Amino acid sequence: MINIKMIENMVKHRLDKEPSGHDYQHALRVLNNATIISKDLEVDFDVIKIACLVHDLIDDKLEPQYKLSKKELNILLKESNCEQDTIDKVFYIIENMSYRKHQTLDSLEGKLTQDADRLDALGAIGIARTFSFGGAHKRKMLDDQENELTSVGHFYDKLFKLKDLMNTENALKEAEVRTKFMVEYIEELKRETGINKFRE
Ligand code: ADP
Ligand code: NI
């Protein structure tokens, strides 16, 4: 039996205080999203579960004190009784799922994990994470300069594009709900600030 509790505790230990939106709670939300969108689909859910929990752990965007090397993660997964085949499938997913890589994953488990992660960048939680990330990276919140790198600009640079990149029907439906909420949020932000354009 895979010791999921041990994997959860390890992620909690590493990422509990991660300040840029990749904390333990993010991993749990991604797992929760994946559980919902995988319902009724035939998948290896152990692979999805582990991939969701560890997906940000080996990413270079993490500061060194939060990050694990691939070797360390491999050892930890082995110690949690994962078979090498499961570990290989998890590594394939977490090494290729990021937005920056512009990759479509081959496995259904990968597609669902990627969708689940992207959903957490959308909606009310996505708005919160965007401003948290912006703060952690000392970005401005917003500006009426249409080409400046700001947190509100990030909605246009990435977040509004995510809906059309969803791999699965179930994720697309949820992405539409969350994107609609963000569009309304931006409309209200324009009304309150008197800025009528945040991006070209
Ligand atoms: P993940 O792979 O977990 O989605 P990212 O590093 O892509 O992680 O993003 C983490 C969070 O920070 C997401 O909510 C994302 O939209 C937000 N974010 C990423 N880049 C920026 C940016 N340049 N400005 C503001 N928010 C950002
Ligand atoms: Ni993530």
C-alpha cells in the first residue's frame, strides 16, 4: 500500500510556509480539483494523487529552502512504497505540466493533473494567488500603463487564456465558471479605479 499520509506530511513539511502561492494548501486544492474532474473517468488515481501533491516540489521557481531535487523526491516516493512504474508516471507529469513548457501531456492522468493545477489559478482563489505572487515578487498591483508587468496585467497575460487550454470537458466547465467571475472582477476593478484599460 502506498503511504499517502507520508507523502502529504512531507509536502506539508516542505511547503507549509511557501510564500508565492505554491504552498501545501495549493497542493491540497489541486488534489481536490483533480478528484472532482476525474470522477467517472477510468484513471490510475494513485498517480494523479501523488502528482498533485508533489507537483511543485522540484520546480526551479521555488526558493532553495522549499525545493527538493529529483533524486530526493524519488527516494521519498520509494520510501512511501510507490512502485517505480508509478514514480516514473508521476515524474513524467510533474516535469512536463508547467504553463511555461507549452506541453500537452500524453497520459490522461497528466491531462487531469495539469487541468487541476490550472483551475487553481482561476476564480476567487486565482485572484488571491495572483496578488500574493505579485506581492512576493514585488510587482505593482495595477497600473494604467498598458504594457507594464503588474498583477492585474497577469490576468491578460495568462489567466484569461487558461480556459481554452483545458484538456478535459469537466475542467473546461469549471474553468468557464471561474473565468466569468474574474471577468466580472476586472469590470468592477475598472469601475472603482476609473482605469478603463489595463492591457492593450
Ligand atoms: P502553478 O504552476 O502552480 O500554477 P505558477 O508559478 O504558474 O504556478 O503561478 C502561481 C500563481 O501565481 C498562479 O496563481 C499564477 O497565476 C500567479 N502568477 C504567476 N506569474 C505571475 C505574475 N507574473 N504576476 C502575478 N501572478 C502571477
Ligand atoms: Ni501548482
